[in-house]
Amino acid sequence: QVQLVGSGGGLVQAGGSLRLSCVASGRIPSFNTMGWYRQAPGKQRELVARIRSGGTVTYADSVKGRFTISRDGAKNTVNLQMNSLKPEDTAVYYCNLVDALDYRRDYWGQGTQVTVSS
């Protein structure tokens, strides 16, 4: 099993910044993708950004140029630097880890609230 613990959410004004972090522990697969998803009230969960263990990065169009995802393999940590935040970024953000060789091994963190006021 893999455990994910996310942190760093909070309340910020539009145009501000926040940094989310997620630490993975347990039986972490060697080849994996870590990322962040978000879910706003009444909406489906959506991808924000993800990064493969080899470094390939994918961003949602809505956050390109504003958010930056990074990972520290030695520390099994993934970070999401969020700049120029907008009210529409308000959501619960979830950390995710997927085994690149077995997609059934799909793990989620507990979620952290990000609220952007206008």
C-alpha cells in the first residue's frame, strides 16, 4: 500500500500564490506518476498537473503558465507551486500516485482545500 499526505492549502486573494506538497510513503512503485487533481463543488474531479518519474509533465490548459509541478524522487514528494491564483481555482486539491506499470495501483491523498477570494 501507498499513503499520500498532502499539505499547503488555504485561503488567498486573487493574484496570490500557494504551494501544495504531498509526501508518499509505503510500497512506492519505482515507475510512477504523481500529480494533483482538484474538485470544485458540483463539478467532476479534474487533472491539474502530473509528473512522471522520468520527468514528463502534463498540465491542464487552465493552469498552464501559472502552476508549476515538481518532484523530489529521493524524498518521494511532489509539489505544486500555484501563482496568479484565480477564484475559479477554488477547489479541494487531491494528491495522486499511479503505478506506471499497473494502473490498478492508484492512490489518493486526503485532499486539501484551496480557496481564492476575489
